[in-house]
Amino acid sequence: MPRLYENVDRFQHNESYLETYISRDVRELLQVADETAFLNFMSVIAARTAANVNYDILAVETEVLAATAKHWLSVLVSSGIVALIQPYSNNALIPWKPGRWTGLF
């Protein structure tokens, strides 16, 4: 491994990146007065990886309004921190008919 990466503390690097992101981008884009609330929001979003997005539940867990949660999440998506992926279901491709084999084992 190159010497550049040998002595890098990844936790410290991620923490520094997050501080820079909060201090520069979030203050400019969101004009967040309470950075702690935004960090809490990011923690809740990270804990809900691979789950359906429900803005009302996010609002309750982070103690902000649902509209605020939706706005903050849209900024995280636009800045590349979060990626929203649509759920995939193959059921829409095959029309269901009564008495037809479902394909479930």
C-alpha cells in the first residue's frame, strides 16, 4: 500500500470530512441554525439504510417538521451523501391470472 494511506486514521478522516461538509455546505445551502439537530438527522438517516422513506417517522425521531426532514434529505441527495433507490418488484411485469402457478417455492 502506498505510504500516503499507511498512517491514515479512517475514523478521523471521516469525522473531518463530516465537519467540513457541515461547516461549509450545510450552512450555505440549508442555513441550519442547530447543527446538532442536523447531525442527529444524519444519524437517523444512516440507521435507516435500505428502508422505505417515511418523512413523518423521520420528523418524529429527529424532532423536526416533516417538511424540514424532506428538505434536509433532498439536500443530502443533491450533494451525493445519500442515494434514494426506487424499490424493485417484478410483479408488475407478469399479469396475475386465477389458477396460474405463482412461482413461489
